[in-house]
Amino acid sequence: MLEPNQLNDADQAILDFMSQDGGRVTPSFLEQHIDWSRSYISQRLKRLGEHGHLSQPATGLWVLEHDPRDN
């Protein structure tokens, strides 16, 4: 699990959006709402997933499991 101080600005924006919008997103959808490219968003989603904060139940779909800022 990541600590809050290990999150960058993109991670914060992704988590903010997911926590306010039902917790399910795709990189393409996020790209329309936050100021990063889809490829960079995909990288950050993957990193958050590798640390157990997100799951990926289907290709391209990410679900918020645990917000590291809610320790």
C-alpha cells in the first residue's frame, strides 16, 4: 500500500475524481475530466492497482478499492 506522501498530483486528481464519481473509471473517461494524457493516466492507474488501491475487473475499467489518504 502507498502512503499519502507517495502520491503525486496525478494520483491525487485520480483519487479525488474516483471518490466523488462512484469509484469506477476508464482512462479515456478520466482524460476528459483531469489535465493529464490518457497514457499517463493509464500508468498512474496501473501503479495504484499494483499497490492494492484499485482493481481492474475488466480491460480498461478501474475500480477504487481503498483510498490511501483514508488511513
